[in-house]
Amino acid sequence: MDYRPLKIKNLARALRLPFLTASVLPYFYGSFIFKNRFSFLPFLLGLISVVFTHLGANLINDYSDSKSGADWQDKTFYGFFGGSKLIQEGLLKESWYFKMSLLFFALAFFSVLGLSFVLEDFTGLFSYFVILFLGLAYSYKPFQFSYHYFGELIIFFLFGPAIVIGAYFIQSGIFLEKGSFILSLPFGFFTALILYSNQIPDYDTDKCSGKLNLVNLFPINKAFIGYYLIASLGFLSILFSFFAGYSSKISLVSLLTVVIIIKAAKILKNDYNLKAKLVVSSRLTILTQNIVGVVLLLDILV
């Protein structure tokens, strides 16, 4: 294969930079839950660790899906699902993805280490080992949790409770506080919803390579039911947070995104075998997650 010099647009594609909102929004949210003070340096170190861990996980995921053959079943680049396809197009080597993922994980680890010294508390460092393990084991052998029905559960935890609780701890010094856990739930559910939505187009190709997701619990023409279930849990968690007194009426504005969810679900129901149409449902799901995240962030700030 002829591997040409890496262009900026291909680097952004390999790193899946547009998906960073899934980790950055809950981190900002968790950072502003605590009202008594705001510490900028710990915030910055925590943000660096979150972003680099996310990028490392993206890269190791592409590497693993290439090794397993999952991304070779369909070499078309769709933008939202099926991987970056730069390996399949001969633009990057598998080894590049592997080495860069380790680099990002290492940078994230040193950021957390520095953060621990700044806070004079190593609770976060020990917790980060769990996060790092899950980020690797999500798609990397021997565990490959995303190949054995646990993908959505891990994404729910990493992009919901782990980030929000971690960000809250950085500012408050309080670990595993009930309120921060409850407030983290919508972020976890709607990010898991993105994953679920993106797995429907890859239903057949993933199955051929032995990659089993929650989508595989349904016949492909009924997969939209699981989409509705996860979205419902997301909306219910917003309502629960409000009625439990952890959020204000502003958070309820995010419920209006149910209109977008219904539109996306209709595509998943009627056009489940048309990948060109499923790009739209993936885009709508990401839009929903972003809108919900921004509204909840505004709720905390206002």
C-alpha cells in the first residue's frame, strides 16, 4: 500500500474530533455543579486528561476493528459509523493507530498524575486506572467488551457518571456524591444512544466479524425499539433530576428534543438497510445529545 503524508483533515478524521462533544460537555457540566469555587488549573488538567483519553479510545477502537475485520466488511467512509476507514483506504497503517492511542493514553495519565499532585489527593489517579482499563478493554483484546454486548453499558458509564463525577470531584473534593451521579445520567444515556444508533448500519458487517452489540438482541427491523428504550431512559433521567430537586425548569427544555428522536427513530424503522439514510439518523442523534448537553449546562450556569 502507498501511505501518503498525513493531511490535517485525515488526522481529524482518524481522531474523530467531532465526537469530542460527547466528553467535553459532561466535563464542563460536572465542573460547574459545585458553586462554592472554581479552580482553573485543576479544571484544565482534568480537561486535557478527558480529551486525550477520549482520543486514545477512538484510535484503539479503529485499530481493533481493523484487526478483527469488522471495518473491512464495508470500506466506505460514512462519517458517523463504521470507523474512519483510513486504514482500509491505505492512508494510514494499523501500527500508527496503535502507537498514537498509547501516546494519547500516556499523555492523559500524566495529566491525571499532575492533577493529583495539584489537588494533593490521589483518589482520582486510582479511579483513572479503572477508566483507562475500560477505554482499552472496550475494543482491545482479550476483553473486547464492545464485541460481547457490553459496549453501550461501558459508554454510558464513561461518558456519564465517570466524567461528571470526576469533574465534580476536581472542583469540590467530594467523591461519589449522590447529586452528581443523578445529574450525570442523561449524558450517559444519550451518548450510549449515539453508539446504539451507529451500530444499526453495521448490523450485518459486525455480525460477520463476531462483533455483537445490544442491537443484535433485536431483529434488524425491530432495532428501533431499543433506540426508543435508551432515549426514554435519557428523558426520564432528566425528569427525575428535576423532580428530585437537582435541576431547574430550564433542564426541561431539553425534553423538546423528543421531536428529533422520533424523526431519527422513524428512519431506523423504515430505512434500516439503507446506510445513506442512516447517516441522517446518526446525525440527528448526535444533535440531540449536543442540545441536551448544552441545555443542561445552561441550567447549571443559570
